Amino acid sequence: MEELYDMIKSIGKIWKVTNKIFELKVLLHFIVAFEQLLTYTCMLLVYVKINTLTSHLIISHIAAITTYLSKIVLVEIPLCVACEEFYTLSAQTRRIASLKASHDLSTKRIWKNIQRVIDTDFQKLCVCGLFDLDAVTMVKFCFVITTYTIVSLQFALPC
């Protein structure tokens, strides 16, 4: 039982270190993705405003946006899904530890310690205190991009 407790403590420490190492990289990745998509949108709006929009420009911008969106799908969504699976497994581990603590009185102290480690060390990956990286992150990210694009369209195009 002590080995299980030590293993869970080690996993918790690794998770904390991983959070510290990657939170800035994840934040910068989302910022760059946001900036890149908005740049393509703004460039398209500039071309529309100065009436120099040709079929080649339309095709190139659509291809660029499609390529970048597919990159987002292939990079950010698996990251969000992996984090969500980790959160689910840690919650499941906590439930199992809770059940074991209530049934097995001889090892109750170790199971309670395991619960404490899970509660303190297995927190959601919070990217620089701005947002949690979970299953809803990509939906929120798409919402922000969509909102900003709609606002840009409202101010850029004449009524």
C-alpha cells in the first residue's frame, strides 16, 4: 500500500512540473493561433475594402484558413481531450480511494492520504491563471474567434 501511495505522490509531482513547464507554451500557442486566424480574416477584409479581391486571393485565403483550422484540430483538440481524460481518471481514482477508505479499516489512513494527494496535486491545468485546459477550451476558443470576426465584419463592411 505504501508503494501505491508513493507512486501516486510521484505522479502528482510530475503533473505539477508538467503544468509549470507547459502552461506558458500552451498560452503562447493559443495566442499565436488566435492572432494568425484574425490576421487572415483582417487581410481578407482589407482586400474587400479596397476592391482588389480576385479569385486567386479568395482561394489562397480560404486555403490558408482551412490549413490553419486543420492544424488547430490536429494539435489543440487532442491536447484538450488528453487533459480531460487525465482529469476523469484522477476523479475516478479519488472515488475508488474514497470507497476503499470506507470499507477497508486497516488501510484507511493510506487511502485518506491518497485522497489528499489527489485533491492537492491533481488540479486542472490552468494556463497562466487565465483558463483551464479541458474539454470546453476549444469551444470557448472558437467562440472568441467567431465573436471577434463578427465584430470585425460589422465595423469593416458598410451597411
